[in-house]
Amino acid sequence: MNASKSPSLNYPLYVQEIQALYLKALKMTPGLASSTPSPLAALTPPEGWAVTAPRVLIVPPHPDDECLMGGYALRMRQEWGATVAVLPFSYGSALARRDERKQELENALSILGFDLAGKPQHERLTLDEAFDALVQFGPQVVITPHADDGHPTHIETHHVIRECLVRYFKTHVQEKILWVQSEFWRDMKGPNVLIPYSADHVATLGQALMAHHGEITRNPYHLRLPAWLMDQVRKGSELVAGFGSGFGSSSAQIPFGQVYHQAVIDAHTTLF
């Protein structure tokens, strides 16, 4: 078959079939007889933070990471009317790919319904560039990788944005920000929230991820995404509520989700 005429992947169907296979097996397991996923509970703001239609800033280390860390923001946009913007920390070290990756990012954001907040002028955002973008956007939610996320650029992204937040609160002493940290290359310590996703959420994230053609050709992240989000529920169902709490069994009807660590921070929070 001519590769140019090969059929494209129907990603929503791909996710639905994975979910259906899981639910079929679930029905065959004694004590776990439901064959339908649990309805998703509405997002609940953490204690001490309540903002209507928040402004959410995602800082992905590279284009494509906004799809891998942005599911929580996708639900915020849909349920809270949030405005979500993406500030890419880097377009990668391959100079020949940068313009292409910029266009791939714009295509992905159009699928997610997110905006582009800014872009690095050099290989990666400088501290001043990141701080200026943070001040200009004025977020109530900031989403970054956690401090030990395994990849050097992920770790650098975390530390640069943490320094920006320290600066930010020196002049925004009355404000509070919900800082949400994600994981990908290495598990975080102490995730404290599990955000369930519907098959539609996963399909949206996966379709956006498919816009990053160069990256999924190198490594098919989009094909592994549903399985990873299923394993996130396996882990989060026990780590978030506590081992042996019973949430593990009640989460069986939640096929997909993602763990994060979230904390409400302000000028009185010690970040270093």
C-alpha cells in the first residue's frame, strides 16, 4: 500500500476500544461487575482556593508536553470556564526542528482550546522571559513538572518557574496561586490529587498529541497515552487516598486519570 494513502488513525475510536476491552474484562472479575465507567465527579477546588473562571498557565518543557500534563487544565476549561495558556519552555535542541515544532504546537493548541502565552527567544526561556510572561498573563493556576521529573529540561522548567513565583509574590502579596505539578519521566513523591478523565478527554489529549508529528514518529507517545493514564489511576487510587483505603476498588470504574500534586501558595509560602 502506498504510504501516502494509508488510513489515518481514528483516535477517539482507538480510546473507546481500549476502554471497552478494559470494561469487558472488569465485568468478568468477581466483585467488579460493572460494565460502564463511573460518571466523573465535578472538579472540586482545593481548600483555601476558590476562583471563578481562573487563568491557567501551563509551562511545558517541550512542545507535546502540554498534551501529557494538560488534562487537568482541559477539565478546568470545560467545567470552570478557565482560560488556559501555554508558555513553552523550550522548542528543543534540534535547530532544524524548531520552526516545525512551533507549528505543531499551534496545531495542538487549536485542538485543546488553549492559547499560546509566549515563546523562548533563545534555546529556552530565560528567567526574565519566563517572569515577564507570568506577570503579563497573571495566572491563578500554574502547571509545571515536579522538581525531580527525570529529564534535565523538565527539572530546569520546574526550578525556573519556582524562582519566577518567588519573584511574583514579592509584588503580588495579596494573590494566591494554585501550583499544580505533574509527572512523566519520573514518579513524583506524594501526589495528592487524582483527576479522572473520560474517554472523550483522553481522545482530545491524544488527538492534540498526534499534531506533534515529529515526536510521535520518534516515539509513539499517542499510542501509549491511554495505557499510561490507566496506570496513573492504578497508582493514584492508592497513593492519594492511602493504601488499603478502599478507594482502589471503587476506582475500578474509572478507566483513565492522572495524578498531580497541587498546593495553594502565596507570599507567605516558603518555596526554597
